[in-house]
Amino acid sequence: MLGVTKMVLQDNYVVYIEFNDGQNGVINFEGELKKDHREIIRELLDLEKFRTVKLGYHTLCWDNGVDFAPEYLYEQVIAQKNVA
């Protein structure tokens, strides 16, 4: 089962993530938050709310109830590495 084992909030909407298979990298959430039409996601554009991110249930969770599937986060980390 894929899961996030470590996260470190870096700058603004950027989070460093490590997975239980050893993969790691950073995700900049700003673009995703801006293009998502759901209000609960868009709330996280408020940096104070975004900074409530924490590790829970093998993924990233926020105080407003938002979480992302670890598989989605994994894809984002891989995509960022392929761009670099």
C-alpha cells in the first residue's frame, strides 16, 4: 500500500514529500488549487489555511477536511521529476 511517510512544508504552496517506497520530491500545489472549481479546495489558496497541512492516514490532510490520495501525490512527484 502506497503511503506518505514524511512531509515538510517548504515555501508558500510547496511541500516536500517522502513515500514508503523511497520515492521523494516536492509538489507545488498553487496551480492545482487555482484551477480546481471546488470551494473546499480553493479555501487552501489562503496561505494560513494551506499551512495547516499535516500527515495523516498515509497522505496529506488539511484542517478543512481536504486530503489527496497518496497515488495522486505520487504521480505529481514523478511528473515534477520528469519536468526537471
